[in-house]
Amino acid sequence: MEESLLQWLLVPTLLLYCSANEACLTVSPSSSQMFRGDSVSLSCEDDCSAGWKLRRNTSRESRTECGSDWGRSTGSSCHNDYMVPQDSGVYWCESREGATSNPINITVTDGPVILQSPVLPVMEGGDVTLLCKTETPPSSLPAAFYKDGYLIRTAGHMTLRHVSRSDEGLYKCHISGGGSSPESWISVTGKPTTTDPPSSSSPTDTPPDSTQLQLVFRLLCHLVVFCPYCISTVLMVSLYRQRHTGNDLPVSIAIIPPTQAEQGLDDDYDDVMTAVTTEHHF
């Protein structure tokens, strides 16, 4: 009973995780250009890959799924044994919930020359090698490489080192006497941000654990809330006790007997008064 309840609880969590995750579309061979008759395999790589399907847009169709009228679907992979120019287009992975992966462009040509270039975006700071290939041997010959219509270099192959966003653009190659390849767009993506782990030699520099921070924060909140209440309660009790004690204080009158000196003064005062009275007696 507990196992079945746990499964029911895990199912919606897994579905939410799968719908939030993005798949990564990979292509083999990894090239944005192909000759007619080449084969290609596309795959959606993800922890929840069973929920993804391959789709494409071409000049003849839109959002068609692999296995309907193109390719052979095997789970979250798609295989096309014979590519034709009509297969040129945009390919992507799509989940049942509507989430999509990174799109890629594939160009299939009837021409004799293709540019072997990355089909996925290139990481900023990395190196990219471009190769001009012919359909018949020799497959690689010295070629002129162009970017956005401008000649860059003439060589057997061209390597772009430490690429940046400025290297993005449309590339093609031309072999003298062989022809030109189609143009392909090369994208450059930024480096992922990384945080260096704290040094083990200085444990005092290690940031506190988030759980400890939460406990400290809760403790401070409790102190802020309850301290004024406790202080006011103590003051009120203290004032009440003082007031109650003040009302009940006994009042006592102490009669102190006169000293000998004071008694003597009193006797002298009586004698004087008697003398005055006798002296003025008529």
C-alpha cells in the first residue's frame, strides 16, 4: 500500500520534471550539409527522452513528425537512410507538453561540394574547423572559404580559433573547377558561468550552509517578535508588585523620650514662665 502511494506521488513530480527539462537534439554525422543519398540519425537526449518526438519544417511541409512520411522513428530517435534536397529544413525535438529543444538546420544538396561545418552552436572561446568536401574522391581539396560573401582564406581546411560572437555568419567554400557549396549559418553561444569552489585550506572562508542560515534567520525573527513582549511583561509585573507593596506599607509613629538636656531646658522654661507671671502680678 505504501509503495503504491509513493508511486502515485512520484508520477506527477516526474511529469513536471520532464515538462520543465529541455532536450538536446544531436545529429550523426555532425554536419549541417549533406549530399543526396547520405544517411542521418537524429536523437533527443534527455533524462525524460521517452516523451520527445522529432519534428521538422521544410519547404513542402510543416511540423511533420518522424515516422509519418519521413524517416523511421525509434523511441526518441529518428533515422533517414537516404536524404534528398527536399529533406532540407529545420529539425527539432518536441515533448507532449509542447516544450521544444534547440532547432538545427540541415541542407541537402545535389551539387558536388559541401561545407562540413558544425550543426550545433559553437561554444565561445572554442575552435571550429571547416572542411570543403567533394562528392567524389579526392574528398578534400584546397578551397576558398567565404564569410558573408567575403573571402577569408584559401587552404585545405580552415580553423577558427577562440571564436566569439563576431565569428557568427554565413559560411561557404569554393573549389576551383569543382564548384561552390551552399551557405550555412554558424552560431556561437556564450560560455556557461561557473563558480570556483571554496579553498579547503581556509575553512573560515567557506560560506555557511543554507540550512544554518535559515535557522539563524528564524532565531532572529523569534527574538525580534518575542523579546519586546517578554520585556513589557516583566516591566508590568514589576510595576504591579511595587504598587501593591506601596499601598500596604504600615504607618508607625515612634515616640522618642527626651534626653536629659532637653528635660533640663524644659524645667528652665517652666521656671522662667513662673517668674514672669509672678513679676507682673498686681
